[in-house]
Amino acid sequence: MTEKIKQTLRDSKGARWAVLTLVAFTMATGYFFTDVLSPLEELLIRTLKWDGDQYGFFAGQYSFLNIIGFIVLGGIILDKLGIRFTGVFFVSLMVVGGVVKAYGVSEYFNNGGFGYEFFSSFLPKYEPSVKVATIGFAIFGLGVEIAGVTVSRIIVKWFKGKEMALAMGLEMAVARLGMGAAFLLAPKIAQDVSAYKPVIFGVLLMVIGLLTFLIHCMMDVKLDKEVEDENNSEEDEAFKLSDIGKLFTNHGFVFIAILCVLFYSCVFPFMKFAANLMSNKYGVDAETAGFIAFILPFGTILLTPLFGSFIDNKGKGATMMILGSVLLIIVHSIFAFLPGNIVLAYTGMFILGVGFSLVPSAMWPSVPKIVSENRLGTAYSLIFWIQNLGLWAFPMLIGSVREWSNPGVTAQKQQGIDVAYDYTNPMLMLVSVGIVALIFAFLLKYYDKKKAYGLELPNIQK
């Protein structure tokens, strides 16, 4: 008589997709808050006297706490203390950082409220609002990045051997719906008057996201009670520092990490300036610029799950990362070299959406093929740490290159003069980064053949 295989909660399609919905919504609120000020740079220049350097500094410090090692510590905490503790703590940290950022751009603070005099007493190059908002953004950035690592680990736990790439693709799609919503809604909520309202709206969304994560935790407790295999429980082996060294001797892990930082550095930092680029190069208003920028997350919402499903069933993950890198080069070349025709703006953002669907939908499900499951938290956190080096540096680089390429333009804008930034040089910088990313995508495919990682094989186990 054949022994019946024990069924657990994750074998229920309804349960595992419910978990995905809950944690994806949490990440969507984080992505909304990440870009809630991105379409409002011109408003910040006028109302709070920010300039390109200050805005780039603010945007870059999202990654500051991550790049000094806290995100790696978060991955270790995840492997040692589990999904539930790590997730609740760092999603809560997202909310705390959001509150601080909201205070920094509030009228109360900028009219001399609590702390204004202190934050005026140092670093005179930066407005007090920049300093407070930056502190909040850094705290939020630590929270949302480790929350993202945790959610990746959750998806592997619930979907390994099943529709893992599709699940990761859908999670990314829903999260980027939050990013897209920021570009669409923030200008409407701000009404060209104040950045505070859209920021505080984002904080309230994150509170709801914390509640949905807590609901997931209740389901996760039930799953752990059902699972007897210690490899599937949250009681993993003790963390050893040597595990980090072993990861960095794995060519596949190293190439994915480098490809990740190069690729994401050409997308997320660019999106901090995308709406402003649309306004200045193509002469559209803030709402239209936000709508054009929305094409990228909207495209990923449709395409990432489609590509994820293809990888689950057909494979070709390494090949898709190469194709996505090629599209990245094409997009930034359009913005650098081609004239200011509005059709090209829509075309460029659409192509970027396709590329930004191809690479992540292939990249993140590839990591469990290279790294053992009980070290995935550390592996993902190391990749996110390396990624955050780019997310920290490139907004500042873009802002500085733009200021250097446009002497005197910001001062005229602060005086209300209608002048435009030239974005050619910042885009050329991103084209060169895309070329390097393409090289590492080819190296990854080469080592996949050499080491048999299985990146070109389907995820679903028949």
C-alpha cells in the first residue's frame, strides 16, 4: 500500500496565493513611499529651496544604513530568528522612518517647529528639511530593504517546487503598482502646494501594510506546526561567518550580485529623476510627467508575471537577463541621443518596463538554484546590500552630473524662471553602466553552462 504524502497549508493553492497577496501588498505600500517625492522635485525646489545636489543627497541616503552593513545583519537575523520576527520588526521600521520623513517636509517643522533650529546649526549647504527627511528616508530604506529580503524568503518557503518565478513576478508587479501609484497620485494629492500630504498618505498606507503582514504571520504559524521536516521549519543551523565567505567564492552568486547592482542602479535612481526629465526634455507638466513615468511600473505589472510563468515552465533565465540588459542600453540611449519628441518618451519608458520585467523575473528565482535554502536570507541580504551601494551612489551621481552639466539652471528655477535641465550627460553615464551589466549577464550564462546551476531550466518540478 502506497503511503499518502502529508499535505500542508502551502499545498493549498488558495492559502499560498493568499500569503502572496498579503505580503505583496505590504511591499506595494513600501514602494509607494519610496517614490512618493519622485514626481515632486520641482515643487521641492520652489517650496523648500532644495536643489539637484540636495535632492540627489536625499534620494541616495535611502541606502545609507544598508550599505554600512545593517542589511547584512538583517539577513543574518532572518536566518537565525525567522520570517515573522524579522518581517514585523522591519516593516514597523518602515513606518517609523516614514513618520520622520513626513515631519521633515511638514509646514510645522519648516516654520520653525521642534528641532528646526538644531538642524539649521550644521551642514549649512543643506536645508533643515533635507536633513530631517533624509534621516527618515534612511530609516525607512533599511526597513523596506530587509522587508524585501524577508518577502523573498517567504515566497521561497511557500512556493519552492511550485510556481516560484510566477509568484516572485507577481509580488514584484504588485509592489511596482505601488511605485506607479506614487507617480500618478502624489502630484494630485500635493496639488502643486505641499509635499506633506502625499507623504503622510504614504505613511498611512504602510500602517495598513503592517496589518496585512501580521495576518500572513498567523498563517505562517499554522504552516510551521504542520511541517515536520526540520529543513522547512524556522529552526535552521546556526549562522557562521564562514558562510559569507563561501557565498563570495560562488561565481554564480557573485555575478548575480554584480548584475543586480548594475541593473538596478540604472533603473531606481533614474526613476527618482524620471518625472523631472520628462518635464524638462519633453516640456510636459508634472501630472503628465508622472503619467509617463508610470508606464514603467505599469509595464512590469503586466509583463513580470508573464515572464515569471515562462521561466517556471520553460526556463531560459540567464538568456532573459542578457536580453533585459540590452533593452536597458537602448532606453538610456533614447533619452541621451534622440530629440525631445513626446512619442520617444513613451517608447523609452515602455522599453524600460520590458527590460525591468525580464531581469528581475529571472534573477530572483535563480538565487535558490545557487544557494542552499537555509542560507537564502543571508544570500538575498548580501545581494540587496551590494544593490544598495548603487542605490546610494547613483542618485547623488545623477544629481551632481546634472548640476555640473547645467550651471546656473537650478538658481534660475528657484527664482521662478522657466528654464530646462539638459539630461544628456546623466543618461550617457547610465548607458555605460548598462554596457557593463550586459558583460556580466554573458558571464553568468557562461558559468551556468560550466557549473550546471540550472538557470536555463524550468522552476516547476515535474
